[in-house]
Amino acid sequence: EDKVVQSPLSLVVHEGDTVTLNCSYEVTNFRSLLWYKQEKKAPTFLFMLTSSGIEKKSGRLSSILDKKELFSILNITATQTGDSAIYLCAVNFSNDYKLSFGAGTTVTVRA
Amino acid sequence: ETGVTQSPTHLIKTRGQQVTLRCSSQSGHNTVSWYQQALGQGPQFIFQYYREEENGRGNFPPRFSGLQFPNYSSELNVNALELDDSALYLCASSLAGFFYGYTFGSGTRLTVV
């Protein structure tokens, strides 16, 4: 069965710290890996990764995929209180119509 | 503001009752997917609708059913509610043949008592 595992489950940091979130997967026919941020209800799209070794960046957030080792990391630098959220990792498979999500990592940034 | 709207935002139902949740997809999107997110868990795929037909289903029993209308809006129906059905139900729209993630709605928080 396809599996997506995120770690850690939660963490608390102070403003200005750097955070690294991990996502590993065991899937067949991998097509893409996506990161979402969920603050209250609606997950919002951050990144979609399909190729190994190519870093995607958006402001203070960046992410990279390792298809050989089957994992991805999401980095947040110079964290702010507005970064407090649940970060979800999801995997999409070839010829498939759904996303398989991990349980998420809850990030709390303290002022 | 998300282009996907869901209603209602919250509701409370009694075990054994039936519920209908509604979703309007983002303009230009023709595919709607439904997910269930229990507290402390990631979203779990329920099913997807494309061209008014079910286009794939997750591990949910038949008492979870859905509809898609010609304007691409959708309904999720749950019969014989159980306490474990308490969750956030998320609707997500996308464009078939061009998968670049979903646009999620804000969800409906269902509590079964």
C-alpha cells in the first residue's frame, strides 16, 4: 500500500529560526510530490516537485525532492509567527486521480 | 480568497442521520474531489467526479455517495452517520488533464453526536 510519512509530527520554534520538515514515501508509479500549508481549514498550495535535485523556492520557503531515496524536505528560513500552520505533504501517482497525504507537521512559531 | 466554496461551514448531526455537503468548484475547473480530514490526520481521498460521473474512489463505504452537476458543482452525501464520520470534509477542484495540484475549499466541519 502506498504510504506517505512526515516528520516530525510537531515542533515549536522561535521567530528567526530555520525549520526543516521531512516527507518520505513508498509508492509505485510516482508522478509528483506536493506541499501544502493548512492554517485554518483550506490547504493552500506551496510547491509541486517532479524532478530529483531541483530546488523550488518561494521567498523564505524552499523544497527539494530525492527520487532515489524517496523523500522530500521543506525548509522555512527566518520563520515568522505567520508561518505557524500544519504543513502537509502529498504524493500523486501516474495514471491516478488522487493525492495520498501524510499526517502533517504542525509548526508553531513563537514571538 | 479561494475559488472553491463549500457549504455549510459547520453542522452537527445525530448518529444515524443523513447529511449533504455542497461544493462549487473554481471557475474553469471540471473535476471535483472530496477528502475527509479527521483531527490530527492528513486528508483521506473519498472520491472524484468528472463529467458528472465518479472517476475513482478511496476506501470509503457505499454510504458515502456523491453527485456532480453540469455546472461542475458537487454534493457529498453521507447516510447512516456514525460517530467516526466527525471530520473536516474538504472539496478540491482541478482541471482534468492538467494536474497541478488542487484548489481546496475551506471545508465543512461535521460533528456527529
